[in-house]
Amino acid sequence: MIRGMYASASGMSAELDKHQVCANNLANINTVGFRGSRVAQRAFVQDLQAAWQVEQPQGGGTILAGGEVDMRQGPLRQSDNPLDMALDGPGLFVIQTPTGPRYTRAGNFQLNIQNQLVTAAGYPVLGEAGPLTIQGLDVQITKQGQIYVDGTLAGRLRIEEPSPDAQLTALGSKLLDVTATAPATQTAVKQGYLEGANVQVMEQLVAMMRGLRTYEANAEALGTQSEALGELIRAVQSGE
């Protein structure tokens, strides 16, 4: 009975965590370059099997298996700002941060007072030779990421694609941490465009409704088991 109560309680906790992920996804549907997150869950006994190397451990409950960054392409919209860029394909812009290079799909770039190309948060955008400096009026960017300023090549964007086995972690300021990348071969730069969030609203709403029903079912099961346990305790105390 106690094991059943734990299973119900852990299931409720997992659904709350999934609900928070969906809510965060929906809150960022208008955020440029936002990557949605997905969560998976598994039975607690799977962890017991791995930890104790037993075939049929005694246990119950549900735990989250961790978050996963959704890398599906988001919608592209034209902005006509020459410093706005979108990536058509799986590639990522490489950004210099105080903790090292990080990655993003948000291409709403601007110039700082040193005429460096930076993100909305002020982090330098990296080219193949380091931070990119743009000094001039006419900025043209090719599909391959080459930046021409007043007809002169000023540099080339450093664009990389996650390796098939790479682990991606969402960070603040729309940045990603990627464990393994390679130079982009399947990605094209679109100047004057921005990529919107890749969040599917109906998908998130359905997930939230399904999670609510699961949460309510677990809560009802927990209440029933709690009442049964109470009755058992009272029976033992009364000597019946």
C-alpha cells in the first residue's frame, strides 16, 4: 500500500514538472529563436534495475528522465533589417560568452559601441576568425554566411551543426550548450529574416490537458489509498 501511495505521489510530482515545461514553452511563443523543451518520464524501477542490476526490483513511482531541447525548425518571417538573420537548416550561430562559446538560433543581432555584431543580450557573435566588426553602411550577407560591408568582405559567420549524438541544454538569453558540433553543411543564412519560436501551441495545450487528467487520477488514487491505510491503522489500534 505504501508503495502504491509513493507511485501516485511521484506521478503527481512528475506531471507538475511537465506542466511547468509546457507553461514555459507557451510563455515564449513570441520569443525570437526560442527552442521549446520536451520532457520524458520513466518508471522508478528502471533506475533500480540500472543501480542494483536486478531483473525485477521491488519499487514504484515515476520520475522525469530529463529535458530535451526541441530542435525542429521554427517559422521564418521577413523583417528587412539587414542585421537580422535566420538559419534555414539545423545550424546554430556561435556566440562568445564569459563562460566560453555557446550557441543560439536567435538572429536578432545589433551593433555595440565598438561596432561589433552582438546578440540582444550583448554577447559577441563569432565569425571564423573571432568576433565580427561591421563598419560601413551597406551590409550584405550571403547564404554561406559571408558578410560584405560596402562591397568588402568583413568576415564569415561561424555556423555549426549539432552532431548526431550531441546533448543540448537550454541556457538563459536563448543560448544553448551543445556537447559536440561540426561545421555547417546543410544550413543557409537568410538575411533580413528572423526565426520564431518552434513551439506548437495546440501540442502544448493538449499535453497540459492530458497531464491535468493524469494528475487528478493520481491524486484520487492517493486519497483512496490514504483512507484505506487510515482504516487499517485504526483497526490495528482498536485490536479488531
